[in-house]
Amino acid sequence: MIAFWTILHGIIAIGLLGAMTHQGLTVWRKPAPAQLFVDRFRAIPAVRFANAIVVLYVLTFALGAYIYPTFVLDVKGAVADYGMRKTIGIFQLKEHIAVIGLGMLPVYWHFWRSVPLTVSIPTRRFLTTFLMLAVWWNLVVGHVLNNVRGLT
Amino acid sequence: MIARVFSTRVFTLVFGIGYAVAVYVNYPLFRFYPLVMRFSLHDLVDPSLGPAMSWYGWIATAAVPALLVAAFVPKRVGDRIPAAVFWIVPFVMLLAGWYRERDWFQ
């Protein structure tokens, strides 16, 4: 059953990654006609992604928190036995970064949905980019660790 | 609706500082022992209970005051917190996390 929750955690995380990357790249885009694929990827109404990102982030976080004890019992010890202490350290940092993202989420939502889009542009850009990088880091680290020693 | 009575700026600020402090001084509100599925307000120094998890407790240490303060501080006051503060908060939290996990990298 834990494999099901782990896979679901990964699938929702990939959905979050897609939404976050769309929005993260859009906040850096200069207004211009979108002709190339990359420009079309970034030419989305970024504000509409904010609610979906909050929901997907909370879901991903909650599922991660649910499977975390199994990781501690089944994976952490085994990876330590392999002598891969840095791998554990990087995963532990991932857990902190997930909490940082969770803590930033209310103010991220605030700057997208409550503050007029014409003001606080640098802060909105920073928060969105930070969250995008955090989501990328966490997905890559989680995926690599699952390859090192997966939950079964 | 929620945004009218709940200051998101205050929540993030208090949560961020609370989490950084909780992690830095290692003060989880509670610990969880997954092997025996048991919560404890104290560190139960008993190897038979398996590893203790502080992560949920650190989150709770930060979230409880953040929710309370964000609910009671008027939103108009919270909205005066400069946006620049939120450029610093995640890095303060990250530094505390790095400090807590530094032994893994030695």
C-alpha cells in the first residue's frame, strides 16, 4: 500500500512541477509574441495557476508527510548502512525545503491573489521562482533517493 | 473570505522564524516514534522504541503560534510588513535546516 501512496505522491508532484514551471518561467518572460515553443510555454495567464499550485503543493506535502515515517524506518537506516550519509543529508534538507515552501505558500498566494499584479512584481517573481526551484529540487532528490532505495 | 480575517504576511513571517528557531535549537513540540506509532511530548530515550522523528514537531512548534498570531493581528497591520522581509525568511529557514543536518555532510 505504501508503494501506492508513494507513486501518488510522485504523480501529484509532477503535476505541481508542471504548473510551477509554467508560472515560474512566465514571471521572467518579457511581453512579446509567442512564436517559439519555449515562449508559448511561458505565455500563460500565470495568475490562474496560483490556486492550483497551492492545492497541489498541500496535497503533495500531505502525502509526503504520510509516507515519511516508512522512509525513516525502511530506507534511512539502509542507506546509512550503505555509507551514503550525504544522500541522507540531502534528503533531510529536502524535508526542510518542503516546509519552507509550505510556510511561504500563504504569502505567495497573497502576492498573486490579493496584491494588484502591477505592484510588488519583484517579490512575486522571487517567491514564484523560489517555489519553482524548491519543487524541482524536491522532486529530483525524492526521485533519486527512491532509485537508491525505494519504499516497498 | 479567509484572507479578510487571516494575515498571510504575519503567518509566513511567524512560521518562518518559529521553524528556524525550532530547528536550530531542536525544539519540536512533540516527537513521533514510527516503530511503535507513538507520540511523546518528551524525548523518550529508549532504543526499543526505534528512531524518533522531530520533523512533525518542528512544524507544529512553528504553526501553532503562526496561526494564533495571524488570526489575532489585524490584517491592515500585517499588510504593513515590507515585502522585502519575504526575500529573507526562506533563507533563514534554510540556514537553520542546514545547521541541523550538517553532521550528515561531515
